[in-house]
Amino acid sequence: MPVFVLSRFNSCWAYRFTRVRLNSRPIGGQVIALPERESIMRLKRMPKGQFLEVMKLEWAPVQLSGRNIPDFLQGIPENTLHSVYASGTHLPGFAYSDESIPSGSLIGGIEVYRNAPSDPVELNKDWYAVVTSPNADSMLLVVGPNKDAEHWLNEIPKRLTGAAVWAVPAKPDDFDES
């Protein structure tokens, strides 16, 4: 029975989903096998300009707030959204593919923490993969929400302590795609 394997590649939180046979393991990293039925993700498109500054940080996490939160997350009610963190790189390095993306490179991730008043924990976390689109230089593909071992939490993970908070977006002419 095929499963999707979620591998943690670095200390920040870059992940990759890979479809594998039940007894196989990807090389390196933490491995979590998820049943195929729980691995259905929604594909979104995000203008590269909304993630460009995060890509320049080379996997250093940053907390996004206000207008820095990507458009696809803007509809989350204010009383539900706790915080949004992102990290990424401008260098494609991790191959990514699933049913909705035949090939691409994982260049970032977005963690969304929601208040969870009806759950036995304080927060729910969803993770979104940010992937280059082989057919569009100005758009990125966002796959998620992915639920991992940190889906139910009582506090933000320690690895995000000290992350810079971005509350005011850069001027449009500051987005340099070099």
C-alpha cells in the first residue's frame, strides 16, 4: 500500500512529501508515514513577489503579520489566526513531486498556527510546501495544508524563538528577482 513520507531536511522546517512503498525509507531526515487518504492537499498559486524576501533569508524563519501574510491565508478570521511563520531559499535544491505537481523544487515552507478553542490543545498547526513552478517564473505553487506530528500544540515550537517579525511589507521596487 503506497504512503506519503514526510521528511524533515534541515533544522528550520523544510519538508518533502514523497510517494513510496510502505517498507522503503528516504535517505536522511526524520520520517513520518502518512496514510494516503490523509495526504490530500490543495494546490494554490502565489505570486513570487509575496515570498521573494523570505527566499533571501536562506531558511532562517520569519514571522509574517498584517499585509505580509500571503493572499491565500488572508481569509482566516482574526480571532482564529494565531501566527504565520515562513522560511525558504532562492536556490532550488530539494526535488518535489506529488499528484498535483509532476516536478518542481521545494524552496520554502509556511507554518500557520490557529487558535484551537474546541480542541484539547491551545494551537493547531498546518504546514504548506512552497514549490517552484516549472512553467511559470513569476508564480510559486503552495501545497497544503499538511498536518504533521506538530499539528496539535500548546505553544509555538522553540525553534521559532527569536524569529524576526515582518509587519510592514517591503516597497514593490525592493523586490529584486536576482
